[in-house]
Amino acid sequence: MLRPLLDLEKNDILSYLDNNKLEYKIDSSNKETEYSRNYIRHEILPKFDRLNKNYKKNICKTINYFEDLKQNIDEQVTDFL
């Protein structure tokens, strides 16, 4: 799965959209913490940020590492079969 915007900050994306006069919509449900993804985004991730400002970069590196590892394993299994 590709996530090309994962390592970009929200403000950078919004600035790009504004600078290029691109329309966008913000889903109002994103503010509701009754959904797990939003609870994590609004309650848990800010705590990570206070503990380690590099946590996003570290998570992205880890995701990339495991994606590469999976691809390598898939190739080896294909070669083996």
C-alpha cells in the first residue's frame, strides 16, 4: 500500500493547496473523538509529540523498512517457488 503523503505535515499540505488555489474539504467527523482514529489523532499523538518531536519521522522510517522487508521476502518466496 502506498501512502505518499504520510510523511508530510498537515500545514504543508494545506499551504500547498492554498498556494495553488486547489479546493479541498475537511470532513467534520474528523473532530469527533468517538472514532478511534480521531481519538488517536487528537488525544494520543499529541502526547507522543511532547515526548519525542521526531516520532513521526521514526514511524515513517519503520513503515518504509517493513515495506522493503516485505517486498524482499515476497521476491525470495517467488524465486523459491
